[in-house]
Amino acid sequence: MTVDLGMPGAADPVLAERRKTRQLQVGPVGVGSDHPISVQTMTTTNTRDINGTLQQIAELTAAGCDIVRVACPTSEDAEALPVIAQKSQIPVIADIHFQPKYVFAAIEAGCAGVRVNPGNIRKFDDQVREISQAAKDHGTPIRIGVNAGSLDKRLMDKHGRATPEALAESALWEAGLFAEHDFHDVKISVKHNDPVVMVRAYELLAERCDYPLHLGVTEAGPAFQGTIKSATAFGALLRQGIGDTIRVSLSAPPVEEIKVGTQILQSMNLRPRKLEIVSCPSCGRAQVDVYKLADEVTAGLEGMEVPLRVAVMGCVVNGPGEAREADLGVASGNGKGQIFVRGEVIKTVPEHQIVETLIEEAGRLAEDMDGTTTSGEPTVSVS
């Protein structure tokens, strides 16, 4: 028996159609407007620590990461790339700064892609011909990653600072050099710590090229601040159909970046929604401790791998309506809770049994889905 949970799916409305781009392959992951928007992060290990790096990649893969980037600042890191690229479960991109020789090492190592920062690689433009040929021979896409903090001196001199125009001009200049050598497997990023500058830079790129764009607010900050800045910037761009891969840059473990990035895409119907807990913010009308109730339900459903919307509500004003609209919900008050399943009240239980009852009913719904589950961890959206 398959239960129609009424959850958002592939046909759910989105705010804008994707901007049409070139298509490229990062290993088995397609990037461009014909493919889903992918979520990326970067390992925090020393790449030369092969076992540690592969362990972290495995954790990121389990969290839903699509593509992972590893740093390559030394020859020891470059020597580790062949093993990491081969054993990783997801495509590995080598992140190259300063030393152009590591670009060639990463390509030879079989990395699924290479990120280059033209602003801080010595005499990069003089080596585009050789890099293009090597990448073409191995089928390796290149990301041109322009950062406000390491913008080419020529552009800084021209614009005075890292303006949106300077960021876009730098990226398009470098992409043009690759195009001169008939290499077009390129995606572009232009990152800035200010979401307003970053958004405008990507808008300029979207107007002037059809390369896939990798979105990111660089140095976004600690988890709370970085989440807000990234969600704001990504939302503004995705609302226009701009963006083909994303990375949420947080001063936090990379698994947290994946969780936030995934939730941003799910919230915009750009990735199938998974377990979602809708809970009220509480107010003077609440007759239960909503915060405690929502936390306990979230903990109890942790790891459930179904697209299920659970409403945890604390008053009689919005509670019944929200609980009725969810797949599973509770409207609480006066020491008891009405339990709703697919819009119908199935029972009323004492307050101390609410959490236990919701977990039991969620389990029944999951079993009724007849194995049509998707991976993911619960997330809380507060309405």
C-alpha cells in the first residue's frame, strides 16, 4: 500500500525557471540547467592525510553532499589526489592556488574537476593553453573561482576595489582565454562576503555568458550569520533561476554546510523535500511548552528517511488548521493534544503522551509508504 502524503515533489511549482546554460560533467554529476542544482562543500582535513580525508568525504556523502572539494597547497597533497579521487564515493575537485603545477597534477590524478583562482596563480594567463589541452585530454572541467579577497591586481587597479563589475570582468576574461583555446567545460564563481555585492556580480555574469554558475558567499561567518547571509543571497539568485551548484561557507563543520545548503534548496522546491517539522514560535496563547515539544519530536524522528511533514502546534488559533494540513500533526492545549493524520483527527491523548504518539504514527506512515523512501535527516522550519 502506498500512501499519498501530499508532499511536494518534482512537479511542485518553483519561483523561476532555471537560466539556460552550457552543460558539463563533474564525474557522474551533471552540472548545468538540464541537471538538478548540486550541493558542495570542502574538506577541512589535510589532503595528504588520505584516510582522514576519505573518512570525512564518507561523512559528507552520507549527509547528502554531491561534490566535494579538497585543498592542494603542497606536493604531499598533490601526491594523495590519485587515491582520494579513486576511492571517493562522490566527485572530487582539487582546489588550486598559487602553484600552477598542481593544476596539472590534479588533472593527471583523475580528479573530477579543478578549481583555479586566477588572481593568485603566478602567470596563470600564460599557461591557459597548456591547462586547456591537459583538461581537454582528460575530460576535466575547470571552475574559474574569483574571490574578492584575491582579485587580480589589474582589476583592483582598474576598479579600485572588488566591485560586482570587477568580479564579473575577471571571471569573463579568464573564461575568454579558455575559449580562445576551444575549451568550454568551464563553470564560474564570483564570491564576496557581502551578499549584495555577490548577488549583483552573479546577475552580471548571467547577463553576459551561458556558463554554469557556482554560488557562494565567501567568508560568510559563524553558523547563524553565515546561514542567514547564504540563504538571503542564494534565494535572491535562485528566484531568478540563477545558480547551478551551491556551497554554503560556514565557520562550522562541513556537514553543517551540507545540511544548510540542502535545506535551502528544499525550501525553494529545487530539491525534493524530506522530513520537515512545522512548529509554531509560541506566544501567550500557547498552553504547552512548544519549544520542548518540538525538540522532543525532532529528536524522536531523527534519521527517519521519508518525505513527511509533521506539525507541532501549541494553541487553538492556528493549531488545528496547521495540523490538518500536515501529513501528521498535533494541536495542543488544556493538557491534551488532538492527533491528526492526513487531515483527520484520529485520537486525543494526554499531553505527556503526545511525543510518543507522534513517533508511533510517523512510524506507521513510513511503513505504509511501501519502501518509497528518500534519504535525509529531519529539519525544523518554524512558522
